[in-house]
Amino acid sequence: MAKTAENISSLVIRSHDDRQICKERSSGCATREKNQGDTNDATIDETHVPEWADKQPHYAKYEMDFHFLFRESAAFMCSSGYATDMMFNDISGEKMTAAAYFDALYAQRNRETQQCWRQETASAHQQADKFFYPAGLHALTSGIQPVLNPQIQSLLADLRGLTQGDPLADVMRAEHFHVTFLPITPARYQSPQQLPALAGLRDAFRQNVTDSSLRVDALRLVALPDQLLLAGIPEGHAVAQRASCWNALLSLEEWRDLLLQRHGGKTTPPEYWHTTLLRYRSTSLPDTLKSYFTDNMHRRYGAISGDIRLVFAVYNWAYPETITV
């Protein structure tokens, strides 16, 4: 699949912002990024072996480092009404199904992560003081908390077993399992009273999330250099509803800046449909977890479903507080 600036320009550049992004990004391993939130993208540089280590908060930062063309073209089409009936354009402009699109999206991310792992040097090291989110601070977000199927329960048990006694590993607990619909603010609050007035957000959520049920199918492992995600294919109108809700919040002055801060300044909605199963306080996962991922990357873990709700929660959804819409 050839990836050139000319290919990208002819297909997806619609605005000055898109042209600027095109100048700044190319395909390859992800470099150190500048984002916050579970669904952000990082700058990409195919000539640079990333220095994964720094001492800044990581904020689950690698999640959207997938191939630029798929990311930007599909996000633009969804948010602008170009994508209907869950169809997306590939590099040639041909329509592709949602299943094919997300399969390619996640496979590309896994290839990039494995390439980065292969290129690791002795500079890769543990970071006991590394953190992904500010301790104890909450964000406003949205998503589902589904009942777990046996495959996912077994997966979580495997990860707990592989990391038992490892203080660098943060493995999701079954009771905190969630799939994100749309994160809205950075994690900076201690109480809901510190949030902006919620009336406009509630209206936007009611008007744009008209089907509160969310089902994500064909769940599979997706690897980031220091994390393991479980990601899948959303069914129904989920992609369109996410894009519609995103655009509505961007139009609200009191929420626009918070939304953009949460997503590192990105002006199109996130595309992964996922949860983060494991975060590791190092520049890279240990060999045991890399091997587990390689052995299981082609497995499918079924589907999950639930009702989308607004919540005030810490990063892992421990004891989330529902915000009534």
C-alpha cells in the first residue's frame, strides 16, 4: 500500500488544517508525542527510531499512531457526512466496509509497534516514576461498562498472571472494564462541581447520541510500545454518532478547548473503539508480554455491548460517577 504525500493530497486534503497536517506527518514508527487522552494521535517520522522514554506524563499517548491516510480521510468523511452506511474510502478511493477498514487500521498499528520493538536499543529501560494520568484526578468522558464474556475474562486473567508481582504493570480490573465512546476533558478535576456548566453538553449529548446502545464486535489485541489495548469494530450508527457528538461539542465555547486539549489539538474525532487492558511503566513492554501479544494477536475475543453514558471518572473508570443526561 503506497503512502506518499501526493496520494494523500489528492484524496483527503480539504482545508488549511489538513494541508498543514500533511506537511508535518509521514508514515512509520511513532515518535514522542504531545497528547493527552486515550484516543489521540502522535506525530510520525519514518526516519527516526523513537526515544520512548521521557519523564513527562504519558496519558495513554500512543493510541492513534496509525497510518495517516486512513486516519485523516475516514475521520474527515465521517465528521463531514461523506461516510454513510459504515463505508470508508481506501487509498484508491474505492469503498471498503467498516470491517475491512478497522481490520486494516488495527493491523497497521500492530505492524508499527512490532517494528518499533525490533528497533529498540539499549536505551529502552524501566521508568518506575512514569505515570499515564495524574493520580486521583477525574475527567468527563463517555462509554459503556459491559458484561464481560468468558474470552475477555480469560484474557484479563492471563495478563494478571503474566504480571503478578510486577510493580510496573497496571492491568485493568474486571469491575473497571469499559469501552470509550468519546473522552471529553483532560483529567484535571477533583469533583464534578469544578466542571463547566453541563446544560449545553447534556443537550448536545441528547441530540446527537440518539441510540445509546453500543456494540463492539471482533475484539482483538492492539499493541502500543508500552500498552495493550482491546479494540474492535463498532456496529450500527456508532461512528456517525461519535462524529456528530464531537462536532456538537466543538461548537460549544465552554467545551471546545477542553475537548481539543483532551485530544492533543486534533480536530477530528478519535477512531479507535477500545479499552486499555494494560499499561506498563517502561519505554516498552517486557519480553513476556510481547510474546503473549505475538502469540494471540490474531485471536478474536467476541463482542461486548452496553448503554453509552456520561461519566466523571479517573483514567481506569474506578467508581465512575454517572452524569445524568
